Amino acid sequence: MGIRAETIRAETAAVLTSLRGVWDEEAVDEWDHALQSAAHAIADGADDELVLAAALHDIGHSPLIGGPHVHDHCGLAGDWLTPRFGPRVGWLAAAHVAAKRYLAATDPGYAAEMSQTSVLSLAEQGGAGVGPDFVVHPWHRDAVRLRRYDDAAKDPDAVGVPVSVVLDLASRLAR
């Protein structure tokens, strides 16, 4: 592993560790949420970039980046991820709120499945809606997949992937 990959792995480990005890949902902290999201992506057969984006999509909540309840946590995540892992990982993470808005507007059963915290944040994020830039983007379908992993990763009894899985991906995908 090169020095750049080692540095990015260490930065990713620090950011992930900083998510312990950061709560955006009632059921799991952001650490468990990240590792559960990655587990759902792997179970779905997602490629490495989508798995990494799933694991790191909420890092904008990290006290090392933006902090809990920061405005535009998804944009902060994309800004942090893109120079380290490339445009697809960054865009997918940044698009997870647009994907929630899209699903709320296009899938009649989606809103009924959302957690109470997600319902409240949807209102703050502009409500249900289909962003024209979102639906024409070549990766929007994968952003919707990521959103589904995000929504499923709020189970206090679920086991996520070992953190080493995420860090190994970070090493392999480092740019």
C-alpha cells in the first residue's frame, strides 16, 4: 500500500471512529449505521464504490467534518470523499438526500416505511420531490440503492460489517 492509501485509510478510520456516539436516529449511532449500511450494500451485491459510499454517506455528521445535525451533511460528505475516492463515491454519498426526496415522491409506500427522524428531516430537506438533475444523472439508480441501504441500517439488533472491511475498501479505492 502506498503512502497516499495509508494516509486515506487512517483518515477514514479517524472519521468512522468519530461517529461512535453521534446520534441522528434513535435506534443506532452513526458508527453502527455506517457499518450496517455497508453490510446491506454487500448483501445486495453492490460494487466496491457503492459499498464504500454506503458506509461513508453520513460522515458529514462527524465532529471532524461538520458535526451532528449540521446543515448539508450530505454535501460535506461528498466534498470529503471525492478527492480521496473519486467522483462516483463522492456523488453517491452526496445524493442520498436527493434519493430520499425522489423515493418519497415516486414510491407510494416509501414514506410509510420511513423512521420518524427521517420523516422530520425530509421536511427540512425540502420534502418529497424529483430533482431534474438527479434523475438524469448516470448514477442516480445507485444513489437510490444507497438510500435503501441507509433506510435499512437503523436496527439496534443488526450486525454491520467489521470496520476492517470498510478500511480495506478505503485503501483499495484511494486516489
